[in-house]
Amino acid sequence: YAESTLTKTGQKVPLFSATTLDGIDFSSKSLKGKVVLLNFFATWCGPCMAELPEVEKEIWSEFQLEDFVVLTIGREHSKKELKEWNEKKKFTFYIAPDSDRSIYSKFATKYIPRTYLIDKKGKIVFQSIGFKKEEFEELKHKIRELL
């Protein structure tokens, strides 16, 4: 897995910008001052579909009123595909398409889900591949520490 990861903990988050399904523009610069959970997923990915309901229930619902953003990015998905998918899923965190992998390719070459926790200064403080309960608990702990 390591060779497919292009980022390291402790480094500044790569420059990126994304537009959510609601038309909100985010960029690595505009997110400074907030703690950010950045997640790359695909609608056909089993571990992604196990992880995202947990993000909604155990992270977003608890921290959404703080200086905190959950931005999930659908790798190789169009806005239309993600809108239709989320009409069924009803996730309330931010979802943005990355149809050509232009955002994903700044972080990794392969494997999803990928989760990054970015502190208020724009540094990556946690990153993981896949969905494991122990890592998810560690992630929640780190979010609490940063907020």
C-alpha cells in the first residue's frame, strides 16, 4: 500500500479544489482554520459503503457544529451519478465528484477508501487506507483532540 500513497503525515495537504453536489466550492486554502476529514470513495466499493454510514453517524453528527468539515470525494464519479446515489443514501456531509481523478491523483495512485484528517493549519495529521474499526476509533480520538 505504501508505494501507492503520495502523501505523508505531517506534510501540508496538496493543493486541490472541489465543488460539492450543492454547488459549494472548497479548496485546500479555503479549508484552513477548520479541521477537515477528507475521504475518497466510490459507490461500488464495499469498504467505502461500510465506512460512510459510520462517518455520518459517529463523526459528522457529533462534530458538525464545530470548526469541522467532512468532504467526501467520489473517485471517477460524475455529479449526476453521485446525486442519484445520495438520493437513496441521504448523507448530509459534503460530497463532491472527481470524475477524472484530478484530486485523487494528488493523494494516491490506487486503493479506496482513503481517509485524511487535516488540522486547522492545513497539515495532514492522520491518513488511512481501507476501513478498519480500530483505525476509525483512532480517527475519532484525533478529531476530538484537534477540536
